[in-house]
Amino acid sequence: MSMNTVPERLAALRAAMDANGVDLYLIPVGDPHSSEYLPDHYTSLTYFSGFHGENSNFVVTKDKSAIWADGRYFVQAEKEIAGTEIELERMGEPGVPTVEQYCADALPEGGVLGLCGLTASCHLVRSVQKALDAKHGTIKTLNLEDELWTEGRPALPETPAWILSKEYAGFSPAEKLGQLRAKLKELGRTAQLVGKLDNLAWLLNLRAMDIQCTPYAMAYCYVTEDRAVLFINTKRLGAEAAAELKENGVEIAEYDDVLGFLAAETEPQTVLADPASVNYAVYETLSNNAALTVKDEADPLLPMKGVKNETELAHNRETHLRDAVAMVRFQKELEERLAAGEELTELTVDEILHKYRSAQDKFIVESFGTIAAYGGNAAMMHYHATEADHAKLEKKGFLLVDSGATYMDGTTDITRTYPLGELTEDEKLFYTWTLQCHIDIAKAVWLNYCDGHMLDTIAREPLWQHLINYRCGTGHSVSFVGNVHEGPHALNGRNTTVFQPGMVVTDEPGVYESGVVGIRIENELECYHKADNQYGTFLAFRPLTFVPIATSPVVPGVLNKDEIAWLNAYHREVFTKLAPRLTEEERDWLAKKCAAIGD
């Protein structure tokens, strides 16, 4: 059977479902480590559906199929599944069923749902099973993705693994293992299976390039009071890295041995396992071992790494200044080439950015694929130009550029929306309101009991005044030399993590009018302790990102005096910090971009 098109792949999947006695099959966006960005080997949802996106699930029944996408991907999903049978379920919209509800409705009485236990989290499987109980449905673990996707499938990643030095990380693997063991003892647990790659990278300072744009290694680590066993493809672990891990008390085993090891453990342990991040196959193996008592608990490593230590913060500030130099040089070249009449496209933006970022000291890789979106393309929040589908830049409208990089001493994420020429009145207003939102959260001051969803409302109010909203969070945490999205804190309507000094978060409100315009202004912010007084402890943000924000689109009379004062002060700081790193010509250019605006 040919497997070249989505309909052909769905037909093959249904035949395999029938052969295995399965009524529904669920494919989540996922790998064995609950990663946000996946190694190409695990992009099964895209292979079978054609949709490229995060935070998604794909359900196939005997006669229909549906994909779930969040607000960032509505426009993109419609485009990518067009012409197929697949229905788009817009997550969070009124009347749209959850994937659990859909599965329960579609399943016949006593039916069977199939899924891969390695790529589905325990939390997802439990949630689906609960919904199926009303119909006495069961879940059968299979791996139809591996059986069917054989031709042209990317191999499992095996990039060289290395250890980030204590000079950058602040603590050695042994010291971090000590911190984790102390936390486990506090929680009354004696062991933990660490499977989430960002947590594992932080714990052991382990890095590789197994995921595009993300310096992590596919691995697990089983930690007890006196042992730490790292499961990794050992042939990609160099002698120096292996020796350093062993010096830090870490044993090394083969990646594929993890399930067998956990099944064979005889030493009694009370094991912490986070259902949200531990895959179902691992969780089942832990649960089936009589020597192990499994306790569901949020992964303590997430908040531990979410608050950056002083060494990480110091390096991160320096990283952002080097990255800002690259951004300044990018914008200057872009404007000059456009002014000279050169034909440029969205793809050219990526090329120029890479040229300047890769020239910076300690550069490793872009922290995600650059989003260069002109005009209406920017309304798709995670749009990516391709050789086959990209826009030419014109001397009108906006160009949105969302980009970042990972260096040996930090990770950056920044968005700027550049006016390329004549703008409509709506475009100017949308930009000005977005800037108000950005400024309002940047200059916020709050008492230390405030969480992410409380702070998120501060950012949205200027747009809400005009009955406009954006279908995404205002900001997300950023790892240190790691993935561009992490937790536990974020600025969105669901996050209940209380902010603490040392947390890093993005500030990126926006306006997205489908097919017309997309605007986003993003800095990274560092939470710090502002003051103590009789009313309590006050916290605030200070910027990590120092790159000019376009002021020419700002509609006069809309920003209030406090917002204007913040913007002018920010630009003074941009110039002060960057000028010593630039040539005289670049300084002159920057001075114009940082010029103060009035009322």
C-alpha cells in the first residue's frame, strides 16, 4: 500500500487498528520524555495528519478523524489539513469537546482505544481512561506508529553529549543531586525517575543536540538516596563527559535498558513520579514492581530550576547583551537593503539573523526556528516561511520577527514588529495598544502572593478596553541554556505559580487579525525583590532584553505619561548598554532608534 499521502496513511492506520481489535487510536504530540519540541523521529502526529504544531492530539476512528489545536495554531491547522477528512477541534472555544469527551462519544460500548505507551503521558492516559469508563472502554498499548512509519522515518537522535561546566551552571551535578535528595526527603520520598529532558539537563548539567534548536540529550535518570543511574545511548557519551559524571556519583547505563532496570529493581523505594511528565510505559513498569511504592507528585525539579541561581542570572544578563548586538546589526542591515531597493523575503530575515547571531561569542544554536512573518502571515502566531511558501517584503505594513538563540551562557527569546513603510490607522492603533500591554506588565509592581494568572490580567487590560484579546499566554519561562519554553511559572489565565525573585519570563502581548496583521512585542524579564515595608514584600520585573522598540507607529496621545516615561527610560538604557559594543556608525544608528518620544 502506498503511504505517500495523509488519506493513504489513515487507511493503513485503520487497517492496523482493525487487525489489533482497536476502535479508536490516539496519537499525541509527544515523545518518551513529554518534550514540547520533538526529535524528528517522534513526529508521528504530523506524519499521519499533516499538521505541524505543539500541544495537540489526533484521534482516528473507523470512519472519521479529528485534530486538536490551541489558539496559536487555528489558522495554520486549517491550512495544513485542508482537503483531508480531518476535522479541526479548536481547543478552548465554546462547544468544542475535549479529546477525552470526543473519545468517549466515539467509542462503542465495551470498545478499545489504542495508543503508544511510550509517547503518551500517564496523565493523558488516565484522563482518557476516566472518560471511557462510562462505556466500559479499555485502553490497549500498541505502537502502530513504529509498525507503519518505516519508510523515510528519521533515526533516533544520537548527537554527542557533554556537560555544561559549573562556571556557567552555578552548581555541579553532585551538588544538584544533593539538592534533589534533600527535597525528596522533605517530601517523604526515597527515589525519583527523572524523564523530562529539561529537568534532567538541569540536574546533571547534561547537554546534547537531540532536539532541533534545543540542547538536550534523550535520557532518563533514576535517583535514590545513594544512587543515580543515567540511561543514555552510551556510545554518544564521550570519555570526558562519562568521567565527569562518574566523579559526580552518576552510574551510566544504556538508554533502552530503563524499563528492564525498573522492572528488576528489588530495593524497596518510595518513588516520586509526576504523571504529567512520566510516560505511561514507564509508569506502568514502576507500578507493577512490588518493591516500589509509586507516589504521584509534581516534579520538584521544575520549580528548582525555574528560579535561576545568581550564577545563571549573571551569565544570562551578559548573553542578552551579546544577542542584542546581533539584533541591532540585523535591523540596520535589513533597513539598508530595503532602502536600496533590494528584493527581500521572509527567508532573507532568517539568513541575516543567523549571520549576526552565529558570529557572537559562545553561540550554540537558534533557540527555535525564526518566525519572520510579513503582513497577514503574522496573524499565524507560529508561522514559518518555507522555500515553497513565503512572502516578499514590501515598503508598507509590518514585519514581525520572533527569534532567539542559545549560547553557552544563556538562552534568548525576543520579538520585534518592524514598520516597513506606510501603515493603516488600524495597524498603528493595534501596535500602540500592544505596546501599552507590554509596558504595563514590564513596569508592574506586586505583592509576593501574586501568581501568573493574576499578573497576566495586567498585560491584557489595554486591549480589553477595546474588546480585543489574544488567544495565548502573555509570557512563558525560559530555560538556562535549554528549551525556550519551560515552567512552572508563566503569564496566562491558568497559571497559579506564585512569582519569586530569580524567575525569568517573557512579556509578549499581541494583536492577531486573521489574514490582515499580526503584532507582537517581546522582551524577557527578570523578577526581582523590590522592597519590604509594613505592607509586605513587593516584587517587580526588570528587562533582560535591550533592543530598540519601534516608536514611529505609536499613535500620539494614546500612551499615558507613565508609559512614555518607561519607554524613554528603556531606550536610554538600551543605548547605554549597547553603545560600547558597537562601531561608531552603529552607535549613530542606534541613537536615532532610541530617541525619546513626547506626549
